[in-house]
Amino acid sequence: MPTARYQAVADGVFCIETGLYRDGLAACYLIREQDRLAFVDTGTAHTLPGLLGVIDDLGLTPAHVDYVIPTHVHLDHAGGAGVLMAACPNATLVAHPKGAPHLIDPSKLTAGATAVYGEDAFARDFGALVAVPESRAIAAEDGQTFDLAGRRLTFIHTPGHANHHGCIHDAGSKGLFTGDTFGISYREFDTAAGPWLFAPTTPVAFDPDAWPQSLERMLAFAPGAAFLTHYCRIDEPARHVERLRRSINDMAAIALAQADQPQAERKDRIKDAITAHLLADARAHGCTLSDARMTELLAVDLELNAQGLDVWLKRQEKRGGA
Ligand SMILES: [Zn+2]
């Protein structure tokens, strides 16, 4: 078994490094109750050996996995769902009703990801997507609960970052697995003021109107912790939600400032504006990293946020809304 890199972050909750791009960028989680296991998010197809390594470290086998629960079907979260399901004979896939069909037939995800990343980078960073048999998949209703050896997991629908996004409340840890709905917070940006967060507006379904309601839904559980995919645990999420709300509005405003501008190279102008905004925001938070280092750490997000806001603007314009 390859060395698995993971840490216990709560009672029966393990945060696992997926290895995507760089350490500290994308995590996934394993919940353990007695000898039963549930994964929340999966990393990519390349993450599978690491996930099996964690199971082995715990003295268990893939047959002990009851659930594989991607928060949404972006590939940093669900790219490995198919290969993980194939490795775990007793597991049921639990996903948002708008996401589950794309894990059962991943052809559209493959095409979409190829469009965003390009064919070579897609193959290198994510590997091939493997279909999940329909008979092993559950499209989770809003509020549907799942039993992990007596530990209650509640799946709630949380649109905003994506319309196929769900979050999972874990009664065992009183924590919430937030995927991308509680934003991105890289630990490198922590300061005396606490964690720094921003809103990821990844293509293609950013929805700044739906997002705040999803945050209300999440906070109604009074979670003691948020387990973020990007990256790891944040305590007392209610204390940081205002920063995230502001970031959602800031991102929409950056896009809307370009609404009347020509579409040629608009994405690049949005990217420049996001870069300036996030660096200034991190500075105001007390971050002392160099501009070059911050830009390096945020490189993937700056590009994806710019693409997503450009797509969102086009959608607004089609509706005559912008
Ligand atoms: Zn993500």
C-alpha cells in the first residue's frame, strides 16, 4: 500500500490529501463509525491508492465502505467516484439528483472537463472517468438521512457554487462537510485574524442569488466545524460566513463591471480584476506572503473563477438580466 497522507480532524473524521496539483489544495474525507466507513468527496482517479491506504491503516478493507458521497460532480470532488465505487463492493453512491446521472454516465463530464482544462491536462490531472452502475446509486433528496452504523448523515441541497451541490451534516462530529459551498480557505492564508475565505465561481452554474440561502440552511445546523474540500477544518463557521457572503457579492460585482464590455478577452480582464481583488483582500486580512506566492497558490482558482464569471455573465446577458 502507498503511504497515505491524512489526519484525524474530529471524532471519527479523517481529512485525506488527494494530491491534486499541490499539497493543501484539495482534500477528501473518511468518516468512521465502528467498522463502517463513508467517503465524502473522492479526489480524482489518481487518489484511489491513497484512499485504499487509509482504509488499510485503519485495519479495515474496502468491503467496510457503506457510502461514497461526492458533494458535487466537479472533478476535484467526484473524479474518483467511479474507480472508488468499483473498489468498494458494498458501497452505495449518494449524490445530488442533478449530479448522480453524470456519474452513472460520465460522458458529459468528460466533455465538459476537456473543454475547461484541455485534453492533455485532463488526462494528466484527473485520469479517466469510470461509470457508476445505476443500481448502486442514490439520488439524495434534500434532507435525506443515511445511517452509518447508527451515526446519522444528512444530505442537504446547497446550490450557489453549483446547482448539483449538496452538503452533508454529520451528527457524530456535529460538523458539516461543505464541499465548495463554504468557500475556499487555504491554510497558507491563515493569520492572527483566523482563516481567510473566498467564493469559488467555477463554471458553469455559479448562482450568487441562491448561495446565501444555502449558507442559511447550513448554519441552521449550528455546526461546530466546517470540513472544506479546499482545505480541511474550520472551527465555528458561523463566525466566518460574513466574509464569504461578501466574497460572493464581490465576485458578482467584478463580473457585472464587465457587462457592457466587448466579450473578446473579457475573461482575461475579469481574471486580472479577481487577482487584484483577492490579493488586496488577503493583505487586508494580514497575509504577509509575497504577491508572487499568493498568485501561485491561487493560480487554479483565479483561472476557474474568471471562466465561471464569464459564463455567468453570458447567461445573464441571454436572459437580458445584465
Ligand atoms: Zn472544488
